[in-house]
Amino acid sequence: MPGLVPLAANYTHKKEAYLRVAGYGATKAQIINNTAVSSDPAMDLMQTYLQAEGQNDCPILTGPNAIVSNVSKICMFNNDSSILHGDSGGPSLAKGKDGQWYQVGINTNILPIAEWNLIVGLAEDVSFYCPWIEKATKNEVKCQTFEPVDIIPE
């Protein structure tokens, strides 16, 4: 169907490659007492580019000191932007070699890392859920494989 963003199947994120994210969440945040305090809700749909790492490359998702342990997450970060409160449910997108955007994640939550002065965004990895999505929709929705290319933030 024209105009629809395909869901990505079998997606493996390349370490520190960028993803494009969008949402109506807050536009400012600061870390206070290890909590992300967001302000200034967006009046328009906003987008940004975040570096991302898959489950195995994100230190907050792996190892004995993992804050979150869930193999279906993508970890996203940038020194001057992030997904914030209100962005949950929005897309994380990768670009394919064919020039098309593919939804690889669903923005879910944020983790403030005070010692890094960084708010890390988390997205659910869509490809992890493809079998369920296809079964639940009786194959009306089919996830697609694609070859990702590096995104150069605008």
C-alpha cells in the first residue's frame, strides 16, 4: 500500500548508526536526582536523529549491572536530543538501500544516566514481534526484510 511505512523483519542494528525518531513528546528535559524531568510539550510533530545500539552493544541493557534486561530493545542516545515523555508509541526508522524508510522500533521509555549526563531512549525492536504481528493480523501485515544504509542526520 502506498504511503505506509513497512515494518522491518530480521533487522540488526549496526553499532552507533543513526535512527530517525518522531513524536509529540516534551522538547526539553534535565536530570534531577536521577530522574528525567521533561518540560515544554511539542505543539507539532517533532523528529530528530539518534545514535543507536542493539541489545548486545548497549551497556545499560547487558551485563550484571543492566538497568533493563530485555532482548527486544534498541538503545538510542545523542548529547543534545532524545525521545522524551510523550514520545512513547512513536516510530524509530531506518533507511533502506532502496531509499525507503522502515520502522525498526517503537519508542517506549527513557533512562536518565546522571553520571553520563545523558538521557537514553529505548525502543522495542519491531522485528522481535514480527511473528506475532503477522499471526495476529492473519498476514494482513507482513514485516519486510531490507538492507539498511547509514543515515546522515539533516
